[in-house]
Amino acid sequence: MPLYDLQAFLELSANLNYQLSAATVGRDNLVATILRKRKIPPNEKEILFEVLDYLDKAYGKKRRRLGPKAVLHPLRAAALLIDATEDFDLLDVLSVLLHDKFEDLTGRDYTPQEWAALEDQFQRLLKRIDPTDEWYLMERLDLLTRHDEKEQYYAYIGRLLDKAVSTPELLRVKLADRLDNTLDMRIDFHDPLEDVDFFAHIFQVLFVPSYSGYEPSVAHPPSADLDGSRRMYELFKTAVTLSLIRQKVPIDDDPVAMKLFDAICVASLKEAQRIIMHIFGYHFREVHLQREVVRDTMEYCISGGTSGVTPGGTPHRLDGLFLDRFDPKDSASRKRRLKELYMDKELMIQAALAFVVIFTNFRNDPTYYVHGVSEAGLTAV
């Protein structure tokens, strides 16, 4: 199955969760699921057993945004990285399994006794691997960690990519992490785009006068903690990450990075399509109004509106989208602006269409990136 396939991702999540929920965690089954049944030396398998045991205890009852166990994230990211590679490398797998160790697993979430036991287990784990690999692993984990809450996302990614020029494994881990975060925005039983041809619907909206509109096959799903505007914020972070990669790290000679990069593009543009079809099916159903919004957005994109960061206060409603909606300097302001965006369904459609174009541009043009994105932040161009 393709790396970007949401249905396969949901099945992977379910399989891992089933094993984690068993009375006794099925270590062999967990490892087989993550490694896609690849065979590895017994000593390396034992190290993975130890890592999985550590992660299961360390993450404990921690949960992801939508409620599933937080430990699923590193396990899935490792499986996605394995899917993109031909050769198994223990150090790479350990790097992705533990990539959030210094950011998510800190002493403030445990009693002193619990934290001491976890740290002791982590140190024992390190002693089981080659000393050189241990040094490289700890260096990678440090580079993959945002130094503190004050370090902007742009600066963090820029710092990571500077090192990834000489250590491409870092980029692969970050791409696997980003791909999991892109896919981990829904807990549907099936992909909402299943049996839905997005571009066929857009064609009918634009050209077919008799088109009566998109009719979803199910009733409106219950409201989720991660609404459409917050999903688009994740797409914004992905666009920023890919733009920085295009500017700082040549990946044409790295087939693993190329495969993950393309999978993120497809997963992101499909998520933008899901947002649009949801709004067309449940909230903004008048086809003649849909046609006006699509045509207006098409003219904006063709004229270059998605080629760079645009300033706010200019004629088109999409101008200033990145700066005004997704990049306020504090989280409270960003949450308020995202809520305002969510309530404006017409702008939601236009923003999602813009993301479809942005990620399609990333796939079509190997030199494309959103101009105005740098490790210093966003600048209107």
C-alpha cells in the first residue's frame, strides 16, 4: 500500500493498538508489525523488545490529540520509515522510535521513583548497543528535540536541516515523524475520500449546470477536537517544513527521503481535499456559490498567490493567510484566529484549495517552495 494511504494507516494504528491493549503485550507481534515482518538478527530484535518495553512504560496513559495512546506515534513513524526503506538499520529505527524522548518524556510527568526507574531502564538500554551507535543515537535525539518552548518551529527545523546535510538519516526520521502527524488527524473507520473523486466533483462544479452537488454517504460525523482549521494548521507546518527542506537540503540522491517527501505531499493534498468535500457536503451546499468560490480561488492561484507568503490587508481574502491565520506569535492568538477561520466556511474552502495547489506544486516542480519561509520565520514577499 502507498505510504500516504489513510486506510492502511488506520489499519496499522488498529493493529498496534490491539497488541498494546493485550493483557500481555505481544512483543513479537509488535516488532513484526513495525518491521513489516522483516527478519533481523536475534540480538537486534532483543534490543527492540527492550525499547518497546521502555516506551510502553514511559508513555503509559499519555494520549494523542484525538484520544488514542500516545505511544502509537513513535511506533507508527518507525513503521512508515521501514516502509520507505529497503535495508534495515537498527540505529535509524531506534532514532525514530525515541525521537520524542527528550521532548515528551520528562521528569515532570512522573513521581521521582517512577522517573528514576525509567531513566535507569533507558541507560541499561543504551548499554546494549554499540558504543559508537550510542553516541550517534544521543546526538540525533538531541538534534531532533526543540531546545525549549521559546525556540520557534522555523529555527528548530532550520537547525535540524543544517545537520541533515551531513547526516541524511536525521531528515528521514523527521519526514517519517511529519508523515505520521499528517495522517494522524482522523479516527474515522474509513477514509472519507474512499469512492470519492475530488477532481471529478470540482469539474462538475465548474462546468456542469445540472450538477446537484456532492452527497455524502453518511450523516454528519460528530464534532472532533481537531476541526478543519486545526488540520489546516498542521498542513501549514508541513508546507513550512517542505519549503525549508527545498531551500537547505538536496534530497534528489536520497530515495528514502524522496519517497517520504512525496508521500507527505500526497497525504497533505488529500487531507485538504477531505476538508473541502466535508464542507461541500454538509455546510456550503449551494453549487452556484461553490462555483464562485472555486473560480475565484483558481484565479488567485494562477496569478501566483500560492508562490509565496503574502501580506494581509490586500485585496484577496487569501492574502495574509499564513501570516494572519497560522503564525500569530502566541498560542492564544493562534487559537482565536483558527476559530475565526473555522467559522468562515467560504474562506475555509479557499484555504484548503490553496493547500491542494501548494502540495501539488511541490510534486510537480522540484524547485518549488513557498517563498518568504525561512528559518527566521515568515516574511511577506
